[in-house]
Amino acid sequence: DIESLAKKYQTPFYVFDTAHIEKVCDEYKNEFNKIYDNTQVVYGSKAFANKSIFKLILDKGLGVDVVSGGELTLAIQCGIDPENIYFHGNNKTPVELELAQEAGLTKIVVDGFYELELLNSLSKKKNMVQDIIIRLSPAIELDERTHEYTTTGILDSKFGFAIDNGDAERAINMIAEYENLNLIGIHFHLGSPLFSTKPYELGIRKVAEFISHFDNFDLQEFSPGGGFAVSYTRDDSPPDVSDYASVIGNTMNEVISEYNLPKPKLVIEPGRAIAGPAGIAIYTVGAIKNIENVRKFISVDGGMGDNIRPALYGSKYEAIVVNRLWDERPKELVTIVGKYCESGDILVKDIELPEIKSGDLIAIPVSGAYSTSMASNYNMNPRPEIISVKDGMDMVIRKKETFADLFKMDV
């Protein structure tokens, strides 16, 4: 009951359905292992990293994909086995890499030549051999439904060793010469979200054909990344989990046979798919501005500070007037905007809703991924409270910031 929660918690706030998260975790594990029986599901934690969520992920038997020292520290503190922590990132610092080694990580995903040399040097100083995975860029083009800012598996990308220009081959041969690095796997990530399964098939086939020419490393793990899409609007129609599993799993089985490869562990990284549909943003309507024959603006008490995706990517969402769910009166075209001092602070543009009044509650579904994790204190606004619900119970999993919190690091 969102209205009851709004009386208990001050808007804006986010609500996560933990039962839904559990269900999706099980679905990815079950569907992929049906097709490819050696699959490890790893949560892409950049979608939403939080103690409660990490503990839930741990309970469901998933690993985590981290991209910073902060996410890595959280994973370690939450008791996630270092064997199941995959450390990504195109510019890991020496401090972060040393933290990973001290924690005992065996899945450091190396992204470039600088990191190769740095990690080999750090390992040599510690008199150890560090297991690594390398990230490749297979140059698979995606359709227009994947934003250019979240398209990563192409040649013109800051991520990974490109196959087409020879960097990937050079990296593998360099690693074979290093005494303190041991290559155990291959990773690539094409982009996110992917509303088609075809790029996964093309990517797996290209990478498998490429690595089939090498005999200087032991292929133990193979990861086509994540990028699994969700429905943000009524017009979205992403593949089912079973569709992703069928294409990825069957393609893996085919290339293993075709190129006589050892059967590696398949690692997939759903992040958005787990956190996205589980989260809902709740706002209260304040100012309403109607410009006749132009636009009607509905201002809410949050905005781009807690969900930057519409401003950054042009992302589209649906919206619901929570306290007018049964209002069958004619709808009007409105644009829902935030309170931030930017004309681009738009959450939902041109949506038909029942007549809205100040004080109404607006819910924006599928807000669980890349919203609070990318939140900021722009205009010195506190970041919102986050709660979880299950079996009729609710609990705070991250407190709302106070004004005092905004200044406590100032000197």
C-alpha cells in the first residue's frame, strides 16, 4: 500500500520488492543451468549496491560484479566469497588492485595494457601469481534501442582489448610471458540494455573463434557479460529470461563443439534485470504550471538528483497517480519534472494521466536500477530514503540523508 508507506516515510523515497528480487535470481539460475549446466550468475552491482541487497544476493547463491573499491569493500563486508567477486573497471587504481589482492580475489577482470603491467608488477612484489580474466571487445554493432553511452563492445570504446586491431592477441601473448599473471578466462560486454538476443550469439561466436587459435592459456571461464533488458514502458518487449538462456547456452554448446574448446564455466551478469523491476520511485506533486497549447508541467519533490537516466540517456518511464488509480475521468497530457535547477530535469515527458493536483502521489515503476546508484546531491539536495518490502512488512535499507550530512565532509 503505497499511500500508507507515504504517510510513514517522507517522499521522495524508493521501494524495493525483495520477493521479486529473489524470484528473478532463481529464474536466471534455473533457466541458464537448464541449457548450460555450468553457469554462474553474478549480480551486476553497479545497478544498485546496498548491504541488504548484497546479503540477499549472497543468500540466493549469486556472485557479484564490482567496479570500484567501494563496491568491492561492501561485497567483502557482506561476506561474499572472494572467489565469487568479479572486479571490473577500465582504470583500477593501485590501491584498488592491492585491496583486491589482499582480499584474495581470483577474478580480476583486466581491461587494458596499463592494468596488465601494473597488476603484474604488484603481484611480483607480493611474490604471487594472480589469476585474471581479460575483457575483450568483439566489435558487435547494436541497434538504436541501446544508447551510445551504454554501448561498450565496439572498437571505439574505452573498455577492453579489441579483437579487430590486434590488441586482444597482443594481450594474450603478453600474459603468457608474464611470470606473475595467470589467464583463466575471457569476458566481453556488448552494452545495455539489449532487446535482442542476436548480439549475444554473434559475440560468443566471434570470441570463441578468436580464442580457438591460442593454446597458451587454460580457458576456465567465459562471460558474455550482462545487458539483459527490462520493460520500462508498455511499448517495451524484451526477451524472456528463457530466451536469453536458450540463445547464450545453446551457442556456447555449439562453439565448444565446433572449435573443440574445453567446457568453461559460463558467467552471466544480470544487474538491471534483477534490481530494475523490483524498485519503484515515489514522489509528491508540488507546483503545477500549465502553458496553454504548449505543455502542462507537474513538478515533484525529486528528479534528476535521484534518477539521472532520463536526462543522461533520454530514458523513458511510465508513471502512475497512486491516489487516483481508479479515476476514470478523461486523461490529460502532462510532463513530470523535478525540483532541480535544470530545464533538462524531466522524469517523464508527455504522458496521459488523470487530472493531477498538488499533494498527489506519483509512482514511477522500474526505477530500481541506475537511479539511486547514480544519485547525486546536486543543488545540495539530500538523497532519498530507500526501503524494502516483503510479506506485508517494510524496513529501511538506506536512510534518507539530512542537510547536515551534506556538509559533514567539509573542512
